[in-house]
Amino acid sequence: MSGHEQYGEDLALYALNALAGDDRTKLEQHLASCSECRLELEQLRGDGALLTLSTLGPKPPARSRQRLLDDVAKESAQVVRQTTMQQTSHPRVAWPRLLGWIAAAAMSVFVVLLWKENTVLRQSLAVVSDQSMQTSKELEELRRVAAPILSPQAQRITLVSMKTAPQPQGKAFYLRNRSNLVFVANNMPSLPPQKAYELWLIPMQGAPMPAGMFKPDARGSATVVNPPIPAGTQAKAFAITIENEAGSSTPTMPIVMMGTGE
Amino acid sequence: MSSPERQSISSDLATVTAMKSGDQSAMAELYDRYSSVVYAVALRILGDTMAAEDILQEVFLQLWRNPSAFDAARGSLGPWLAVITRNRAIDALRKRKPETDIEEVIVSVAPDLAGQADRSRAAERVRGVLSAMPSPQRSALEMAYFEGLSHSEIATKTGEPLGTIKTRIRAGLMALRKAFQT
């Protein structure tokens, strides 16, 4: 099991809500700062949930279904009535046509400002491009090496045991002294809209560090290349969680994938 | 994650999403899919069909009122509902106010319970693990899970030391985990 071994038994009890007293208080204090133990706790809750399978058999009476749906319909009707009452007590105000013209004018100004900003950005980009050309030899070599890993046209083939279906996989290639990280993922499940995977570097000490966001393509493949990582960070492990698209500064449980060094 | 599991999780997510916009047929669909899970857990704990039916009603109504409480990114709907039900039933059994907000329940690494066939196979496996457990270990686990007893209450009831109870419960959960990792 992951997490701190000395908390193993208390975590199991806590997962079943069977831990009480000082032991519970101490464990809750520890959980507040230990992501590994929090992960283990979730897994133990899952293990406990398996016990519910031993109960399967009896079916609820037929009347229960209609009882629930009647209550749902009543609650929905109440919501509709409340919404209708709010709308009739606050009749719509007819806005004068002038406000429409003002809004259109404001929009035009905004568009012009955006165009100007875009022009400045393009000029800045041209300067940056010139500078990057000076290191083109080194860059070209790096691209040649990285192309089979990074190119969308590259074939990605996952070899598995003959009896095993392809599983989600991730490979992190990390050079600590240069803070270089290339991460490649295969067979990743697609995510709901507005969600993305976040890669984490778990250092030898301290909290997990964000190491890039990614969304798998239609084939379940994704890469993360050289996310910003403090120089010289020694990695104990890498992990993946599911976050909102904007990312998170701390991992949201559960951790969906994790790996330590080979 | 297997393809059927991924499919059923996507299906649950789609149904819960439909519920968020007030789709009552989505509620009916989820009820048809999981009412037997919820009812069975409640009945096992409460031992009373009327009380179990009330818990069934309460759990699904809670989901109807607050579908956002379930986050598909954090676990599967079936096990999540099972754990919510267990918590509510224990609260009812012990005549106490609900101790856990359903939004706080996070359940991971459990098999999905959407398909009847998968459910039956998983149930058989769990029953096999439980029957193979030493009787004191199985009793301690069941007292904690289905009666909501704390470790000190179990120790008092069985006359066993606290440390022994802790070890048995943890070992029991590990045995269940191992059975579904192979």
C-alpha cells in the first residue's frame, strides 16, 4: 500500500468511519498535510465499497420507483412555479434604441484596440523569431531526436502481453540538471469537456509541483515537453490527476496514474 | 480502465448531466440502473424493508437535488451511491444526524457497478473472499461496515484487544483489494 505504513491500520478504520477519539484526531491532522495518505484513504474507501457487493440480491418494491418519480415531479413543479413568480414580479424593461448604438460603438472601439494589440504582438514575435534562428543548429538536432516521440504523424505502438488489452501508459524522461522533461502518454481515456490531465513532479521533499497540462487526442495520445520546473529538482515520482482546464496548483484527488524511477 | 468500464462511466456522466437540466427521465434511468444496489445496502444495514425504502428515496432525491455533488472525475457512480447509502443507513441505524456531506465522499479504485452481469460476477468474488476470511476477521469488518461500530465498540463487543481489531479490519480490506487486483 502507498502512504505511511504507521498510519495503515488507522487509515483502514477511518475509511470505514470506525476510528474514534484521539487516534481519529491525530490521523485527521496528518491527512491535512499528506497527499499520499489521502490517496490511500480513497483507495481504502473503494475497498470498503466492495463490501456492498456482498449485499446484492433483494430488489426494492415496485412502488418505490413511482414514489420517487412523483416526488421528483413535485419538486420540479415547485421550481417552475417559483421561477414563474419571479419573472412576473420583475417585468422586463424596454431599453431605448440609443443604448444599442452605444453598445455597438463600444464594441467597435474594442475591436480596434484588439487589432492594434495584435499588430504589436506580431512585431514582437518577429523579433523573437530572429533571435531563435541563431540557435537553429542545436534546435534542429534536438528536433531530429525528439520527432519520433513528439510528432503527431509518428506511429505510437504499445506492446503488451498477448492476453492484455492496452492500458493507459505514461513515460516521463527527465534530466534534472537541465530541468528538461519530456512526457509521453498513450491510451489515455478521453475527458469530459473543460477537464484536462495535469502532470505532477513529486520531489524528494515537499509538495507536488505542477509539470504541465495535457488532453489526449482521438487516439488517446498526448505529450508534455519541457514545462517550467525549478532547476535541479530531484524527482521521487511523477503522477497524473484530472483537473479543470486551467490547471491547479495542488493535486485534486484521486491520483489516476503514478510512477517512480526505473 | 477497460472499454466497457469507460463506456458505462461515460453513460452515467451523460445521464447525470441530463439530470442537471431537470430531465426527469434521466432520474428514472439512474434509478433503474442503481436502485437495487442502494436498496440492498440499506436493507442489509437496517434489516427493515420500510426503512430501507426510505433510505432509497432519500439517496436518489439527494442526487436529484444536487447532481453536481457527483464528480465523474473522482470515481464511479455505482460505488459512490453505495457508500452514500451505507453512510445514510448507518446514521439512521444509530439515530444520528448525517455526519458526511455527500460532496465530501470520494471513492476510487472500485469496480463499476452499472452492468448487471459485471455486478453479479463482482458480488460472487466478494462473497468468496469473505467466506475465505477467518471468521473473527470477517465479523470485525462487517461490524464496522454494516453496523457502524467504532473500533473500540467492536473491541468491547468481542472482548478482543484494540490492536487486534485494527489489524483484522485492515487485513480484511487488503484481502478485498487484492481480489480485484488480480
